[in-house]
Amino acid sequence: MTHMQSVIDIMISEVFAGAGGSPKASTSRFSSNCGDHAENRVQEKFSRLVRLQIRSPLYKVQGGLMDLLKRCLDLESGSGQSIISGHVDHFQSIESEDSGWGCGWRNIQMLSSHLLAQRQEARQVMFGGSGFVPDIPSLQRWLEIAWEMGFDIFGSDTFNRKICGSTEWIGTTECATLFRSFGLRARIVDFGSEVVESLSSSVNDANAGSETRQMRGKWCRGKRKSKQFRGPMDKFLLGRTSDTSQVDSILEGSSSQGAHDSNDIHKANFLLEGNAERSIYSTEKIKGQQVLVDWVWNYFTDKNSKRATCSERVTVSEKMPLYFQHAGHSRTIVGVQVQKGLHGIPEHRVLLILDPGHRTEALERSLKENIGWQKLIKRGVHALKKPQYQLCYVDPGIACGEELEQLKTIHSIFIKF
């Protein structure tokens, strides 16, 4: 048996074992109807896709796109300080293939390029251990397999559990579902108003009509339970006001060696996802879309994350990029910059974004010439005019057992503007 086949068998066995291995032990509709035959069928589809999947075409940027961005940030005038992700390939939408609907898939490809290059544990399990980023039709088949394995059953209904060959829009939910099916700890964060939170809850109601639940491209997809709570990954918000002593004891115990242990962080995260009322954070002093920008800044500057390299003005973090969704489009956040204020003007923060709607060749040229790249990549809070946004990212490590079973249900963190 090859190493790749071993990875496939172990992964699928974990998924079915996590469901209890029997109809009575499972709480998911898929698992309640599955047995050895279903498991073998999924294994067969998985193995076949590993063999037949196609590497996505990619315009290769000489010198690396993120290295070119780092150089330009270093050369900027002023007092800006930037922190960016490591390797990220830019995948552009192609006019004849996916223009107008493929941005979500392109962002999944960008995030995948980072995970495959930067995280060895992810490289071993993603896409059957193939080591490359698949094309959109292959990704669509991977998502269908994730649904068949029991991930995001509720959300898969809006697609009738079939998406291969479709031009339907996808979003953070499908991104998280795909990554979670490989055992990756994908998380979703929602930003919006109380009205959005209320609408999300109503659409999530099992009694909601099919027309409501099938709103494509809308903020509320009828797929996730949006909760107003925070986990350890949301230490990126300031002003904790509630009693989180149980979580604090976990994290304080793990930090006795000088840094939080990743397993303890995930234990605390699991605790908070199951006990929302224990961790309410106040954001009343931070208004509007600035909440999102500040969250991104604190995400990239998290003191517990490692720094790969650092120059006088640019830090390359091991933090992965963020899938950045709003109504009608999605992009990838690869970093953030703080620009110091002068003469009493407060500092302000700027997101660094790769847009699949831009041509990779144009990005490369502007960065190499150090001309015009700011208009393509920088986005300040003034440019964030949508009423709702979503982010998706992946915590380190591979889930197994009970945690893997819990990942089948897609929850999101809700942060009020």
C-alpha cells in the first residue's frame, strides 16, 4: 500500500469512526444511512479523484509575488509597518472559464497554495497528498465528496448536494467545508450589524422556506449557526468583559513554557464554541468596518504566532492569508499595514489584498516596476462600504476523533459592527 493510499484510508476511516460507526451512534443524516458500503463508495471516489484531478494552470511570478510585495513595502516612503503572509500564489479568474462566478474557487486556490507551501501537515492530507492546487472542476468534486462524508449537510442541501459543472457562487462556508473534510481546522468569522445577526438566525431556522434558504450570493445562506461569541482565535478583539476562567486556566497552564500549546488552544476553542455565553467580548468602542480592520491587524500581529523573517519595515508571518467575502465578490487578504499618523493625526491601518479579478501579469508588472501596485492591493477602511463581511482561515494542526466529528457542523463567530 502506498503512503498516499494510507493517508486516504486513515482520513476516511476517521470521518466514519467519528460518526460512531453505526446508524444509532450518529447524529448526521449522512452517517445514519451509511455503513460499510457507503464508506467504501466514498473511498473509491476519493481514490479516483486523487488519480484524475488536474493541477490548476498558474501564471508563475518570477521571484514570487509575495517577495515582490515585501520589496515594495520596504521601499515605500513614510512610516508604515507591514506584516504579511509567506508564500501565496495568485490565481486569477479567466474570462472564458469562470469570470463572474469563480472568485470563491480562486480564493480557495490562493489559500491552498499557502497551506501546501507553508504547512507540512496540511500538505500531507490536502487533495490526497498530491502536493498541488487542483483546478476548479477538481475542487468541485472534492467539495461533493466532503458533503458525502457528512460535512455541512445543511448547507449542501442548497446545492442539492451537487456542484460539479455548476457556475453557482460559493463562499466561506464551502471553503471551510472543503478544508475541514481534510481534517483542517477551518474557522469562519462574520462581521455585521444586529439586523444581520437576527436575519442570519431566522434563515437558519429549520422551518424557513426553501426560497429563503436558497438565496445565492447573499449574506445569510441558511447554512451556519451564527453565534455572538469568541474563541481563542478571537483574542484579536480587545476588551474582554465576561467570565472565561475555565478557558483562561487552560491557556495560562499552557503558557508556562512561554507560549501557548496549539492543542490547548484548540481545546479552549472547542470549549468556547460549545459554550457561547461564557465568552462575550465588547466591541462597543470600535465602530463600523474599523472593527474588521482591527481584527485583521490583531490576527496578523498575534504575539503567539511565529515570524518567518523580519526587516526594518516588513514582517513575514506564519499566519495564513484570509478568505475575504462580501456580497457579490470575494478576495484574499495577505497582510495588513499600519501607517503612523503625523502632526496629531491618528494612525490608520490598511488591508493588503489579492483580487482574483486582477490579472496576475499586471500585478507582477506593477510590483516589479514599483508603480501603481498600491491601487491594486491596498484597501483602507474607507473602501469597506458593504454592511456585512466574512472571513475564513485555518488554525494549525489536524483534527481527529471527536473534534473531526464536530467540524462537520459549520458554525461562525459573529462580531457586531
